[in-house]
Amino acid sequence: MDHLTVRQAISSDIPDLAGLDHDYSSDHVWQMSVVRGPEEVGVVFREVRLPRPMRVAYPRDPARLPDEWTRWPALLVAEAGESRLGYLAITLGPAAGAGWVSDLAVGSLHRRQGVGTQLLT
């Protein structure tokens, strides 16, 4: 995507980020199988096509974002011009210098255009 910038969030970004469509639709799922042998255990993931698309709800309530965003060590915003396209929140990991991506959301109109990849990069 052209002219995409990623920066640290500020308070005036939060209403736009909370207003993004956080839910998504998928026509594939990952099926996990555990294979046990006498001396090993393996896990196999297989992509399976669903008979119809399934709507998946975001695991957190986006309306809580205004109350929670200051608790994250980092909240990054992807924007193009004056439009907030998505965000990524990082929490501290169990090891020094490690972090966890706790939230990643890209507005439905901007998905599959590299916004999430830019946020992760």
C-alpha cells in the first residue's frame, strides 16, 4: 500500500481504532491432528475449506480500547493520510526484551493490502 506509515498511537487515534471492524470472515479453518508414536509425538495442521464463510468475532471488546490502550508498552497505528487503517498492541513477554502481539486489527476495507504485515514488521 502506498504512503502507509506506522507510528506510536496517541490519544486522538483511539476513537478511530475502536471504530474499526475487528471481526472477520473466513472460508478456511486449521484442523489439528496429534500423531503419537512409541518415541515421539507430532502435531499436524491441515487447512480445511468450510462449506460457507464463517464470521469470527474479535476476542476482545473494541469498546474497551479507550480504557486499556495506555496499559500496553506499545500501541502502533498504521495510517495513510488522515485515515487510521489498523493497529497492533504489544505486551511484555516472559523473557527480558521479549514481547507478545496481544492485538492486531485492520479495518475491513484495507485487509489483504499489506497493512498487517507492515504493522508486524
